[in-house]
Amino acid sequence: MSLKFIMKGFLFCINSQVTLYLDSKLILEMKSQHYMASILIGGTPGTGKTKVAKVLGSRLSVDVIALGELADESGCISAQDKARDTGIIDEDCLVDALVDLVDDKSEQFVIEGHYIDLVPSSAVQWVFILRTHPEVLVGRLTSRGYSTEKVNENVEAEVLGVCQMDALDAFGEERVLEIDTSELTPTDVATMIEQMIRDEATPTRIDWMMTLEKEGRLDEFLSE
């Protein structure tokens, strides 16, 4: 399978919400930095980004920025993709909006949604990519009423690790951590994020292609 094929049509990551509780000591340590670096939550649609981010923002008492909403409010929707029922983002416009947002280095945000790789690297402390087993993801997306084509496209993006690759390319190995949300609630995920930040966890990588290949099921989730 060529890299061109892998990347075609999958340059997107949808947001969900992540919840994070930091004790007072950890919050003070973060605020003692010369700027308040933000926490990013990314992942394929259906992995839980939006819910986790909301919980996290509430626990941290910081604003949650949904990139889709920011793009809309900033006039960065250049057109509509009718086939996918989503807006097409003017990335240059969104970068400008993000630069303006993080320019005040005394404020911290939880940022979730599409295009987290566009957030200025200097304003980012942690990046969490939420992952979900493809079989579970099919069920979640189907229950949302997604078309079969849209379900297949998003599941294939998850199998290929598109969100993972984009985040690693933008922020590097050390800042990008992954969490398997297949059997976890948003609160569970928030607790894991808390622990990972406190422990300065060593990043590990989730590889659904390898898992499915070992199970002899890879063809179930990839189009020809």
C-alpha cells in the first residue's frame, strides 16, 4: 500500500472531549512556566475527543477551544464538502486565528478537534491522541447516523493512524501520547491523562494495522 494511498482523503482528525484533573501542585508547576502551554486532544471521529476535552477543561478550570467552532467563528470555512457533510477549512486562516488565540502566553487552553497539528508548537505542552479499536469505532459512528461511506473512511483513517502521524510530524515523539478509549468512559480517560502527565509517561504507540493483521482481520477495515 503506497503512502499516497494511505494519506489520500484522510487528512483530518475529528474532535472529542477529554477530561483531566490536575492536583494543585501540578497546576502551580504548569503556571510557573514563562507561558501557559496548552493541552491538545485529537483523534478520529468517535474516539471521544469532545467529551474528554470538556471534562478536562472543567477540572482544570480553563477554556476548551473546539477548532471547528473557532474556524467557523473566524470565517475560516472556505466551502462545504457535501459528500462528507462537513466544512472545508482554510488552513492559513485557521493558523492566523490560532496564533491570535495563543498569543497571550499567560492563559492555558484545552484545544480539541480537527487540525490540531496547526496549533503553534511553542504553545503546546501535551498532545493526546485518542484511539479506538476499529470494530468498536464502526458501532459508534453507525449509531451517529453516519453514511456507510463516511463510516468506512473514518475507520480506515483510524486503522492507518492518520491522526497519530499528523501529531508526531507536528509535535515530535516525546509530546504525543496515545490512549485506547475502546472500553473507557470520558472520566476514565481523564484520569489516565492526569496520571500520564504526573508521571511524565513515556509515549507508546497503538498500531491497529499490526493488531488486525495478527488477527487476520485487516481486510475487514480497509478498502481495496
